[in-house]
Amino acid sequence: MNASSAREARMGQVLLDLQNLSLSFGGVKALTDISFDVREHEIRAIIGPNGAGKSSMLNVVNGVYTPQQGRIVFDGKPFARMNPRRAAEMGVARTFQNLALFKGMSVLDNIMSGRNLRMKSGLFAQALRWGPAEREETAHRAFVENIIDFLEIQAWRKVPVGRLPYGLQKRVDLGRALAMEPRLLLLDEPMAGMNMEEKQDMSRFILDVNDEFGTTIVLIEHDMGVVMDISDRVVVLDYGRKIGDGTPDEVRQNPEVIRAYLGVTAGEPVAHA
């Protein structure tokens, strides 16, 4: 069994089902009647030109935006709308296109902030670090140290994030999302602004998160080489409409996708976008 067949074999039931979603801002239609699903343990890519509605789609999934039509079914439970806290409690974590890290805080403390929902002690007990609160913090710190080891950022664990190169800051952002122990991880352009070596490292970490933790991943990415290499299935948006959906090979050969996004004639190899 080759690597792609092995990955397909371990994909489970539908975890996230987006049904006929439409989203407008005033007279501007960001999403129009979009439906697709995400299966457990898969890496699902969303691609499309700038302004296609990709980030808006992730914002609907984790409750930042409320669609005017359609519904979200997560783990078999239907929702007309989501909200960010409910999404987080259900196991949905998100990284953002523009980093929202605490630049003056260390790598360790930034990733620890992702454990907030997992902490049962009150703020007062946490501040005093007394009894059960101290034991709980010790356990959470051990969990975070494992993430730091996993992402190979041990050397920077006590360094303020603002002093790190951009590629390492992106890794810290991923670590903070992983600290939530998500079932579904939403990655908004995790490789934007990276050089080739940094992209290769991030691709490896994304695959490892999927393989070793079993985390289901939805990612937006413009680098078509990355998308074709690491994704199980790809959905393509253009002007807020879905124009393609399938395996990377199927999407690569879709004439409408080629015209709208890839910018090549049918039959030519797909280069990095």
C-alpha cells in the first residue's frame, strides 16, 4: 500500500459537514450556497484566488461570522450558527493569516495560553499556585513542553516571541493551537511569507500532526506544490462560489479550476502558484 492509499484508509467518518452556506456583507456576497465535508483524520485544503472567500469560510466554521443561510454539522450535531467559544469547547482550533501572538511573552507562555479552556482552577487559585492549582499547572506545562519538543523549538522556549524570525513565530502559532488538543485544526495560510526551507519544515509538521495526533486539518494555502503534496482532498472557491472539489489530481485536471485559478491550459504541469 502506497502512502496516499494508507492515508485514505485511515480517514474516518464525516466530522464537519457544511451545508448550503451563504454569507453576505451588505450587498457583497462572500459565500454563495457552498457545501462540502471534512472527514476525520484528513487534510482538506481550500484554495482559490484572493477574494475567493477562503478566510470567510474558516470564520464561519469557528463562529467569527454567522451565515445568512445554511448550517454546520459538527460531529453529527447541527448548528445554524457557531460561536468562537463553543467551537473551541467542541475541539476546533484556529491559526490566523496575520499572527496574533503575545510578542512580549515567551514561547512557553504563548503556547501555555492555548491551555486556558483545559484549566479547571479559578484565576485566584492559579495566581496563588496553591494546592490543586499548582499540580494542574505542572501537568499543563508538561503537555506544553511536549509540544515544544515536537515542533523543535526547545532552544527558544524562554525567548520573547517578538524576537523570533517569522518562520519560528508561525511555528509558535501552530503550537498554541495544538495546546488546545483540537479535533479539527483550521490553518489560514500557515506558510505565507516563508522561504522554501521554512515551507518544507511546516509541511512536515502539518503531516506529523495529522499522522501522530490524528488531528483533522483544514488549511488555506496558495502554494500549489504544497497543496498537491500534503492534501487528501481539495475544495476550490472563486468569487465565493465552489467551482471544484476532489482529490488533488481531480482538481488539477478540472477545466474550470484551471481557467479560474491555476492559469495554465489543460495538460500542462501545475507549477507553484
